[in-house]
Amino acid sequence: MSRATLDEASLRILDALQENAELSNAELADIVGLSASPCWRRVAEMKERGVLRGAVTLVDPAALNLAINVFVHVSLKLQDKQSLEIFTNAIKERPEVMECYLMSGEADFMLRVVSEDLSKYQTLLLDCLTSIPVVASIRSSFALSQVKYTTALPTNHLRKRPAGSNG
């Protein structure tokens, strides 16, 4: 079973675990239609191959008073290796930066930041982002509401399609 070739039973396991990683092996086996031992072996094999990297508990940001979601577009003065490393090293240490992507297009990086309020975000902006010497510009966009959020990756593209099927 390679990363790219997962059979239908393994894909059902992935879908079920992405929905609820707290399932016991017996519950998982029942949901996906396998007996417990083969189900356990498939999960162990997917872990060994790096398909399954771990399990986490999702926490509601509102329950922690993290009401502000900010998407931050950062452009660097130079797009050389040293500048990229300086920026990424500074960002990796910030717990309020939930995601950071090196981008193509207008901005060099896009960050997703969570914050208690605008004042806390301003502190991050002034004390951290503007003090990174390689940063040329910062543009912030504030999320007004979350329309969709998922951590589950799609798996339909890995399923075999019947011959002659276009979808």
C-alpha cells in the first residue's frame, strides 16, 4: 500500500478517522466493514508509511476567547534564501500564527493568525512582524465569519472510477 494507492477499505478508514480520531479499533472496524485485526493492521501500516501522521483534539477557538482570525500577507525586501530563512525562523516561534505558507503571486507569505482581540493582534504586528528586518510590507485581512472549516483531506480522487466514468 503506497501513499498513492490505497484500496477502498483503507480509504474508508481514513475518512472515518478524519471524522473522529477517538474511535476505538472495534468501532472503526465496525464502521468500515472489517474485522478488528485487519483494521488494526491497516491503521498500523498507514502510520508506518506516513499516511497517518498523528491524532489531535480540535479546540473551539471561541472557547479560548480567540475571536479574531487574521490572514496576513507579507512581502519581503528580497526573495533570497537568507531572507526566507530569517522570516520563517521568526514566525515558527509565534504560537498565534496557526499557519504560514510560502506563496507565489503578490505576497511572499500568507499567515493565518488567531488573536483575542485587535489590540493583541496589533501587539503581534508591532512587536514581531514589523521588527523582522527582511519584511517590506504587511497587509492584514480580518475574517468576518467562517463559512467552512475542515481538517479532513478529500479522498474521492483516490477511489477507482468505473470504466467510462467522467466524474
